[in-house]
Amino acid sequence: MSDALRQQVAGLLALGQVPAARHALAQWHAQRPPSAESLHAEAMLAIAEGQLPLAAERLEQSLAASPHNPQAHYQLGRLLKDAGHPAEALACYDRAIALAPDFWQAHSSRGIAARQLGLTTEAIASQQRVAALRPQDPAAQLNLANALLTGNRLEESAAAYAKALQLRPDDPAAQRGLRATKALGLLAARRWGEAQAAFDEALGHEPASPTMLVGAGAASRRLGFEAQAAARFAQAEALTVTDAATCWTIGEFLIAVGACGPQAKCWVDRAAALLGDTAGPDVYAARASTRVNLGEFAEADGLLTQALATFPEAAHLQWVLALSRLWQDDYRTGFQGFETRFEVVYANGSADNNGRLPLAARRWTGEPLAGRHLIVWAEQGLGDTLQFIRFLPALIVAHPAARLTVLVQDALVSLLKASFPDDEICALSTLRAGTQADFEVALMSLPHVLEMAEQTQPLPFPYLQAGPAKIAEWRQRLGPRQRLRAGLVWAGNPTHLRDAERSIPLRWLAQLDHPDIEFHALQKGHGEEQMAALPDFPLRRTAAGFADFHDTAAALSQLDVVITVDTSVAHLAGAMGLPTCLLLHAQGEWRWGMSRETCRWYPSLRFFRQSVAGDWTEVMARVDVALRELLNQFTVGP
């Protein structure tokens, strides 16, 4: 049977001729029994007359009679969405798209529903499809930009907003979006002052925007304006926000920029409350993640257990559970789940983003290696490599007949060759695409694959040391030791997500100045400029002579103590067995735990943790006491 009746009714309804449409249906029913087509047409009339439950009933009856009607699936999805059932709506849109792959309205509605459900990746994919099908449609670009913004893909979002404005100049929604992406992008780039100005500009146009208020609060906090930050956060939280996607966008952005504290928890929880039973695995993962970072492990584990019962294959949930277990020193379970980082953290598979390297090799999961070639490769930061290289000797003992190649960051090659002279240590930069091997394994996977997760000290300390010639070179450079020598590191990698918490202004360390202590600046590159502002603090610029970490290790061998923030030098000093004061933010990091003062990974490390987030005053007082204890034990030596 043709679709003539539905088209006739649709045409009349489009012209606003509801009585005529009702008359056409009555004439049809007078001559014929109900059919899929007439039931669909009745649904359209019911929608026009505001009888939505009846419309849904007629669409279901029409689809029962003829399930291959994409328009009916689509319209039923829209009714379900408007009735507050986005998950059921999503399923209807999927059925419509399966029947009509280029049905752009269904893709668009699917993207909006997915965004409401916190399924950001799916929302982006749907809106990208619409934008490809309708490249000159400003609404398609706007919906894509909104989805990208929810996914914290700020540059792509800004480009889509700009294109929407090109297609429809003066569109207020696109203008708002551009202002938002500019401000949020500056905050993500840690350009705090510029971000604050951009948020203030945006709030001038839209003073009740919760996203801009929260962003302004985050920028104020980074600039040290705590009262202003608290006021902005309170303003945002007092607003009535009924859109789960907005709450989700705010919470996810706060997590992405490392502000995973009470504010992130508040907004993710608000999104979850609005979603109710329709909340997907990403929402549970975000809720649990905020609690892990606040040390609320019991609540986090409860959320994850509940979510995994419903979504057992969700990698994001397994990843957050792994981090929670690592925080709680359950290394066996934690490192097992840590393997999901390849699906979550490194999902794009790019080596530039610490994902899989371009190797022609299988992932090693513990298979026999006799006569086989295994490539072990470093991932993430320099400190991670220095920490996990400790498992290399155990790998060699377990598989003596294997050929091993170890790929590490260029700056570590010379040091690791000196520490492991019998092993094949190569620079990651020498790797070529398609390099052949039987197996490959990431260095941080070794504790799990070797079943040594609980053995945090599998070999004697020190396990890293500079070569004799390099040590002699630095002994001569630094001269005789007349006073206690303390090395200082105050800034880490500025691109690190948590750098604002991990790094500390040099002026705090200058408070430790003592005539009987010879201070050595081990800071290389970023952060060195702070020394110019403290001309009265007598710092030897030791790091000026560092070509790589072999030089750093040799210089450390001539010191008595290292005082450092959470960066690669902390790992190096710990691996060398050197007394080390590690300065930690209140929130900390999984490998250092939440409250202990000593370290399971490095016995010579001692933690000096903030009691109050952001306040280093009491930390410096305790470090000063520790230095005086060392001074009492110090004797002049070579």
C-alpha cells in the first residue's frame, strides 16, 4: 500500500489545516480497515492536536503492523524524548537509522538524546554525521559544537560555533558558544588571568550562566582569589538547572582541568540526579572519579560496584575502579584494572599521546619468551619510567632466553645504560613505524604481567646510579663539600593536568635559607625564571650543567638531601636511595597514598603533605625541622 494517506495528512497539517486532515482520515476509515499507514497518519494528527499518549499508542500499533517504517520509529523516539525517556528514544532513533542510514533528523535527535544521557562520544559521532550530511546547515554546526563542548573538545567546538556563525551571522547561541569555548580554552591552557577576563566578558552577556560562573570561580581560585572563587561557585550552585547536559558539561570540564574536588562532585551528581535511571556508565565513572580524588573510597567503590553490575564491559568504570584500588594500596587488583588505560586513556592509539607504539608485534601477556623478541616501551612521564624500570631485572630473570629491547625517553638513555649495562636500552625516538618483534609490552604493565604487583621493591636500592666517570666529573664540578648540600626542585611539567597543585613558587623554598646549608637549583627549563626574583636567596645553578638525567643523577650523588615537588627528580632521588623531602598537595596522587609519611616505592622518601589544600606554610615549617635534624648529623666530607 502506498504512503499517500500519510503524505496527504502531513501536507494538511503543515498548512495548519487540522480539521481537513481529520476529515481525510475519517473518509479513509469509512472505506477501509485500519492499516499501518492509517495508524501512522492518526498519530500525526494526534500530535498536532496535543494528544501525545494517543499518538505514541498509534505509532506503536503502526510499527507492530509494519516495523520497517523509519519515520514512525523517529516520531515515536521524539515523543519518548519529550516524555522524559531519552534512553528509549535513543533506541527508536537507532532503529530509524538502521532502516534509513542518511536520515539526518534521526541522527540529530539521536545526538541530542545521547548528550542528555551523558553519552558524549556517541553524541559527537551523531552530530558529526549530521554535519557531513548537511554541511551548510547552521543548526547542524551548532548541535555539533554543543556536543563537542560537552566532550571538552574545545578547539573543535570553537571551530563549529564559528562555522555556524558564518552560515547564520548574529546567531546568539553560536555567539554564546564561542565566548564559552574561548574562556574555557584559556582556563584549560592555564592562562589564568586571561581566562578570568574572558569569563567576566561572557558573564557580562549572560550573568546567569552556570558554566561561566563555575569557570570564573575556577580561574579565581587559580589566581589565589579564594573569596571571589567561593562566591562564583555559590552563585552557580544556587541556580536552578534542569538540563542534565549542562551539569554534565560543567562537571566533566572541572575534572578535565584537574579541579576534581567538591565542585566537580556537585555538578556531576546534579547531572546524575536529573538523569535518574537513564544515567549511563560514563556518569557513574565521573561520579566515582570525583570521590576517588577526594579520598571517599568507600562511596566510590559502592558506585562502581553498582554500575559494573549493569555495565560489566564498561572500560571507564573498570579504569576508575583500578585507580581507586591503587589509591588504597590494593596493587594486585589495581594493576590488573590498570590495563584498561589502553581503552580509556589511550583510546586514540597515538604514540604521541602515550598510546600504543607503531610496532608490528603482539601485546605480551605472559607467554613464554625463549627465542622471542620482546620490546618493552616507556609510557607517560619520565618519573613513571624511573619508577617502573625496577621491574626490568625481574623480567630478565623470568625469561633469560628472551631478546629484550627497552625503549625509553631520550633524556633517560644514558643513565639507564649506566644502571643496566647488560641490557639493550634504546631511545624511543629511534623507533620506526612497522618495527618487527614477536611481542611488545608497556613498562607500566610489568607489575601485572609478571604477577609482582605487591612487590614494590623487587630489587635492592639504589637501583639507579650514574657511571663512575660521570660521578667524578660532577664531584670536581661541585668541589669539596663544606656544608650540608640540599637540592631544590619547585616546578614540574607545566602541561601536566595537576601542575597547578603539584608545583610551588620558589619563594616558599627560599624560607628554608640557612647559612649552614648550600642550596642547589636542580630546576631545568620551566621555573628557572623564578630565581631572578629572589637575588638574596643563594642558589647554585647546578641544573645549568645538565645535558640529560645522567648528569642529574651524578649531581644528586654529591648532595645530602633533595627537596622536591612531585616530579621526575623525586623518582630519581628515591631510586638512588637519597634522602628526599617530597612536597605534596593535600589531594596527592595514588602512588603516594592519602595520609602516610613514608613511601612503599622508595624507602628514602619522606612525605610532607599539605594539611589544608593550597597552604604550604605548615609544610615548610616541617621541612625546616627536618633540615635542622640533618644538619645535626652532618659532617664535612668529600
